[in-house]
Amino acid sequence: MKIMNMVNAINQAIDLKLEEDPDIVVFGEDVGVEGGVFRVTENLQKKHGARRVFDTPLAESAIVGSAVGMAVAGLKPVIEMQFSGFVYPAMNQIISHVARIRNRSRGRYGAPMVIRMPYGGGINALEHHSESMEALFAHTPGLKVVIPSTPGDAKGLLISAIESEDPIIFMEPKRLYRAIKQEVSEDKYSIPIGQAKVLSHGSDLTVVAYGALIREVQRAMVKAKDMGISVELIDLRTIYPIDKTTVIESIKKTGRLVVVTEGPGSFGVGAELITIANEEAFLHLEAPPKRVSGFDTIVPLPKGEHHYIISPDKILFEIEKTVKY
Amino acid sequence: MLEEFDSFKTEMFQVMDPAGNITKPEHFPKLKDKDIVGAYKKMLFARTADLMVVSYQRQGRIYTYPPNQGQEAISGAVAQIIRKDDWLVPAFRELGAWLAKGASLKEIFMYFMGFEEGSLFKNARNMLPMNVPIASQLQHATGIGYAINYKEKDEIVYTFVGDGGTSQGDFHEALNFAAVWKVPVIFIVQNNQFAISVPFKTQTASDGIAIKALAYGMPGIQVDGNDFLAMTKTFEEASEHAGSGKGPVLIEAVTYRMGAHTTSDDPSKYRTKEEEDEWAAKDPLVRLKKYLMTQKLWTDKEEETITGQYKKEIDRIFIEAEKHTDYPLEDVFKYQYADLPDDLLLQKAEHEKFLNWKASRK
Ligand SMILES: Cc1ncc(C[n+]2csc(CCOP(=O)(O)OP(=O)(O)O)c2C)c(N)n1
């Protein structure tokens, strides 16, 4: 065991896989010499060489599009979009090819790859550096979407993602990159994709969240506890395929659901979870399921970001309303 | 001159060498002595502001900022040529060009302090906000060019991109459309040798960017971007070309980003001190100053006095910008749509309910 932050843990997951599987290649903008703008791939080029870990010209579409060709020809690309807000030039490749080549070729070809990207707000950044658009990817048939909330989960989930035969969008909560440290095993281990985790057991209400907002929910839970509210917290960990079983079981137990997401609420992950609650646990519901989400607006620049970012108080507000309903 | 230095020859156009000597007097731009002094002062102002922002950032008074140091001659030359009605379609590293168009330093500070209002550029005619998604702005420039032709206006579009940006599909697509449509657009590539940590040789296998113009069917020229006189001469001719219905021009300004990529970057990770020193010797301000001093148009004394004045003025503007702290909730919603959907008003109202609840608990 070693104390690691999320940057260290992700770095180690990639490092271990590079050591183990000679077909893995790691590339993107600034990932080689510099080791990434967040230093997530630091030292990997030094250790594994510039044939395997390298900088590309500045073009997201070509990074993803080339990765499709590599994957089809037997390599395993683990690529980086510098920020999730810069994935858009590559959306054509992701939606039209990464997500579809398996179906199009009737299973003959696949595009197993991991597309890593830091996402989310809270770092006082310029425009386009704060987006949370997991819903866009989750809405695209053919993709799997993973979002860890702790260093330990990040490592285990990334190892599974790299080993997966399916393409994985791996979204990293950049606000937590260095904010949380915990003991993480230095061995190779994996956490299955598609499994949520119950972080705390409770009886009054189920809160489902993921990524950077887990910490905010936990902060809200401290106050909820003082108010005598017992919260069951589920960390979704994988957005798609969504772990219905864990969520439904919990709702059946508590009868109440609040979903917390950072991106715009409408047509999002919260809507999906509430649909699941309605379809699978309707008769167990004692209050209308509720979304806490970003507004359906563009993330404001730093001086307005506090209006947008979900605070523990906002979560508590909805928890209280839902429990008192 | 555009023909003489056509991109296929890959000879870099230069009028003044790094020592400030005029090597090609036949290409001296149409500038009077006082214009050159004026231009030097503007570049000095931009440099002073730029360096001060970097130190404000270190003091935690402003967020991430992309320094311009070393690239001032390019914007300085645009400032000489761009007209009130011409369009400026920015990237994010051409401070002098923004100021020339009428963007105020206060707005620029506010933008980097985290206010959208800093993108307003109230007094700048025909200027778009800064553009962060690399190279996407070039297509807007092409479209503006189409509208100018369509409306038969006498306007030219100046647009900026970095060397890294030339790798994007958007760069290729914008230039291709522009040449097919023969639009009055001047594409300015600030080849500052790096895209964050990635050096030019990783960006393209080509010797340069200007040569790519040939394949699009437009003139291209590689210019010493640290030579203010060569840059000005280039813009004189490019604007003549674009403004007379002959279509777009691609200008590759060869320069060097002397500072960090942004205030969150550490260049020592990817480049050597020797390389930095080599380029420091080609500093565009030092070069123009040498020229002005040999012409007896400028003295160290003047420089000292005026730099002192600039520092005071910039600090005053910065403090004024800092006074702006208010960011009402309404501002998050107000500009999302021309016709704001009721649903967004409801979201705002819901949030206000929460704020009231929060206030009542204190
Ligand atoms: C589409 C897109 N991808 C990535 C980024 C992140 N990024 C910001 S600046 C930059 C490098 C730009 O290099 P260059 O075009 O040479 O311009 P310079 O910064 O050197 O002026 C990168 C990769 C971005 N802003 N937009």
C-alpha cells in the first residue's frame, strides 16, 4: 500500500498495463515529454519509450481516428483528450466509428480503446475547461462511460477499462486529481465496469452521485446526520452500463431518491436514474425522485462558477425536502 | 513582394536583422519615423502589461493567462494596418491586436479575472471574443469574409492561430473554403515554435506553414515575426491583395514564445535555457529599439520614463478591474438565448428558493 492521489493512481494503472501488454500505446497532446498538463502520464515516456508513449500534433479528431485504425489492427490505444471540453473535434470519430465499428463489421472488428479526459468544474478555469458532458457519451450506443471518485477506484477501473474489449470513455474529475489522498495497493487489481458501490448505508433516502460530487454529498451528509436523516450513498462509478440492480435495491429500501450530477440536468443521467426508479420501484416511492444538477446553461467563468457548481448545502436542501415530503 | 517571397521558396522574409540593421531597404514599409516610434511605444505598452499580468497572476489576483512576450511585433504590425471596420477574429495570444481594435485593457483583465463581461469589447468595432477551442475561429473568419463579399463591403478579416492550431482539420477546412470563395481574409499563423510542450517539428513534417498555402491556391509567405518592419510590409501587401478581390493570404510569422504557455506551465520541462537565450537575442522589441536608437529616434531615458508611466497606468486599470466583484445569478442565464425559455427562468427561481433557505438557516 502507498498513499496516492488520483493522478498517481491513474499513472500507476497505465504504467502497470504498459509493462504487461506490449500492444498498449499511450498518446495525445503533451502526454509524452511533458507527461500531460496535469502530469497524469509523467515519466511514462521515459520509462516505456517514445514509440509507446508520445505526443501528437494538435488534433483531437486525428488522435481518436488514428486510434480506431490502431485498434482495428491490434494495438490497444490509451489516449488523452487534454480537457473534456476539447473532445468535440473528435466527436465524429467517437460517435461514427469508435462506437459503431463493431456493429458495422458484425463483430469482426472492434475499437477497444480508452479515451481519458479530465472533466468538470471547480478549478477556476477559462471557458471550455469545466464541462461535464458524460450524458452525451452515455447517450451514444456503443460506448461505455466510467467516472471514478477516488484514487483507488480510478486505478482499478482504469485497469478494467484498458482490459476491456469495448471502447471506454474514462472521465477523470480534475477537481479531485490532487485533492484526495488514500492508501492504494501498488499491485495490479481491477474493479469491474458496470458496478456501482454503496458508500454508506442508510435508511431514509438514497443519494446517487459520482465523480467530484461524491465528496460534496458526503459533506452534505454530515449535516443531514445532525438533522437525524440517514442517507444511503451510492457511487455510480460507471455511467453506462448503469448498475440498475444496486440502485433499485436501495430505492426499495429507502423509498426516496435524490440524484446529484454536475452537468446540465435536462436529458441527463439524473433523468435516466429517475426513470429507472419509476419503472422498477414505483410502488416503493414515498416522495417524488429529485435531481440536483447544474443549470441548463454554459458553465460560467470563475467569478460566476459558484452559482453553478453544486454545493453541499444545495444537496442538503433537496435531501431535506425529499425526506419531509 | 508576395510573389518574390512566395511560399514555395521557403525563404523567410526579413527587412531588419536582429542587430537592427536594414537589410532590404527596398521593402521598407510605408511608415514615417513617428509611426515607427508610435508602434514601438504600443509594443512596449503591450509588453509591460503582459509582464505585469504574469506577476499579478503569481500574486493570485488574476487567473490563468497566456503570455505574449516575444510575439509583440506581429500584433504591433497588425495594429498599424488594421482599419476601424476591418474584422479581428482572435485566438488568445495577440494582446496588441486586441488593443488596436479598441478592446480595453480593463475588459481584458476582467476576462482573465473570470468575468464574461470581459469579452464584450464595447468599443471595438468588428471584433469577436477570444477563442479557446484551437483553430475553430478560422472558419468564422472565412464566413465573415463571405459576408463581406456578399454585402460588397470594404473590409478585411484578420485572424490568428498558433503553429499547433495548423494541425487541426479546422485550419485546413477554413483555408480551403477561403480560397475557393476568394474571401478577404488574412490568416496569421504565429509560429512561436511550441504548442504548450510540443515543438514545431512534432507538429508537422513540413519545413514551414507558409508553404501549405500553395496547395490551397492562395499566396503564402513566411516572415520573420520578430521583425516589426517586415511584418508591417507583409500586412501592407496582404491587405492590398485581400482588399482588391484577389482572395485570402496565409502569413506564417516565425517567432518565439519567450514566456510560459500560460501561467500554469513550466517551460523548463520541455526546452533548454540555451534555446531561450538564442531567441532572447532576437527579441522583437530589442531589435526595433536598436533601429530607433541608431536613427536617433529613441533614447534609454525616454524608455525609462515612459515605461514608468505605463506601469502606473496599467496598475491603475488593473485595480479598477479588481473593483468589479459582483456577479449576479441572473448573469448566468441572461445571455443563453435571445428568447429565454421559461424553463430556465424556473431553474433560476428554484435556485433562489434554495438561496433563501440557506440564508434563513444562518
Ligand atoms: C481543440 C483544443 N484542443 C486543446 C486545447 C488545449 N490547448 C490550449 S492552447 C494549446 C496549444 C496551442 O498551441 P498553438 O496553436 O501553437 O498556439 P500557442 O499556444 O503556442 O499560441 C492547447 C493544446 C484547446 N484549447 N483546444
